[in-house]
Amino acid sequence: MIEEVITRVKKFHYEKYAVLVALVVLFTISAILSPYFTHIQNLLNILRQVSYIGIIALGMTFVMIGGGIDLSVGSLMAFIGAVGILTLNYFMTIFNNEYLAVSGAILVALFMGILSGALNGFLITRGGIAPFIVTLGSMAIFRSLSLFMASAGEIRSVSRIYGEFGMNSIWFLPVPVLIMLIIAAILSIILNSTRYGRHLCAVGSNARVALFSAINGGRIKLLSYVLCGFTVSVSAVMLTSRFNAVSTSNTGMGFELDAITAVIIGGTPFTGGRGTIWGTIAGVIILGIINNMLNMLGISPYLQGTVKGLVIIGAVYMQRQKS
């Protein structure tokens, strides 16, 4: 009887609160190592820095729960950023209202994100090509197109309002952080309280059984890639508006690794079938704290990739032990 209770407590603890416990422990250690870590401005800076990857990771969570992966998110971010700012500069020449020009450019960027995600999803579900191959190819395509549009340089916005939008704060929270939390709340409801969320988990767990249950697995996966494209476009708008420019060679570089890492830390396995939105949020904050502490301790930034790699291996190993 006692052994059964202990088993249930361990299962409850590890499966649902392991990420939260890890976040609390890491936060405590960081506060002990550096007195500057707990300063409000530093914490807000961490949240702002991780919000761009966090928004992308929310869409990546749906893709990975469905048993897929998207390696193109970083390159797609640069491509959407370039298209968005070029569109904004064009609209500034034909519209007398700057707010109208900014709004129109943002809508174009969001549409391009949805369209690009749909293209990836279509090739995977209708074309029957492995997600790794499709998104690896689209990663090269999107980066190449963005480099071509700017001759491998930088594209700057001519709008003052667009730059202010990316730097604003609401209720002391930076706008990208607030948007990340709003999207997380909406996607958490979709994942946990809608038929689509249940079907996505079923397809990721066992596509053949889901098919026998009259679930359209192709459509479910396609929508997950569309959603991922949308979150990438939102993040692209947030990041490019912060700098009021986009560097086609650097923007989004390595973001696919960070997003996948955050999703895995958050409890979503590579095999799919389960995952949590708030676990992903905790995962991306953990990455932010790790990077922040490495910088505060004067550790070379070139070693941050080593830390991320070890975190990925460790998280996957722990998931295999739980399964």
C-alpha cells in the first residue's frame, strides 16, 4: 500500500512538475551565485530575450506533439522580417497614414508566415516527404531568399512608429512577453480543451490507430505547421520592430535549435503524442536563465552551444527513463 502511494507521488511529481521544480532550483542557484540576477530589470531582460524564441516554441510544441519537426523557423523568421520591412517601406510611400502602413505590413507578414507554414505542411502531408527533409530544404530556401532580397545585408525600416512598437511595455511587461503569454494561454486551451488538441495528441501517439478512429491525420498535422508558421511571423514582427531593421544573415540564426530545446525541456518528447504549453514556457525561461548566468559569470559565449547540447541530451535521456 505504501509502495503504491510512493509510486503515484513520484509519477505525479516527475511527469507534471519536473520542469517547474527545475526552474525553481535553477532560479535559486542563480540568485545565490549573482546578487544582480534578481534585479527586476535583469529579470525583465531575460523575459524579453526569451520571448522571441518562446513564441516560436509555442508553435513548435504543436508540431512536435503531432510527431513532426520544423527546422526552418529561424530562416523563415529572417524571410518574414525582410518581407515585412520591405512591405512597410513601400506602404510608407503610398499611404499618408503611418499607422495604416504599419498595420498593413504586419498583416502581410502574418499572412506570409501562415502561407509558409502551410507550404511545409502540404509537402509533408500531401507530398509524403519526411518533415526533417522538407523543413531542412525550406530552411535553405527561406534563408537564401532573405539574403537575396537584401544582398546579404540589412534592411532598415523608415517608420518611427514600428520601432517604438517593439520597445513598448504594458503593465511593466515588454510587449513581446505579454504577447507570448497571451498566445500561450490561447494555445493551452486549444491543446487541452478542444477536439483538435485531443486529435493532435492521438495522431502524434499513433497515427495508424488515429486513422482507424476516423481522425484525419494529414489535416491535423497540416494545421500544426500552419500554426507554427503563424507564431514565427508574430515573433519576426516583434524582433524586427525592436531593432526597426532585419539582418538577413543573422536574424533567426540558431532559433530552431533553441525552440526545439525549449519544447523538449518542457516535456514534449521527440516521438510526439503529449506535451504542455506551459512546460514549453518554463523550458524557454530555463534556457534564458542559463544564458544569463553564463554571461554574468564571464563564461565564453561560445560555450553556450555546448550547454544547450548537454541540456537536450539530458532532457531526452530523462524522457526515455520515464517511458
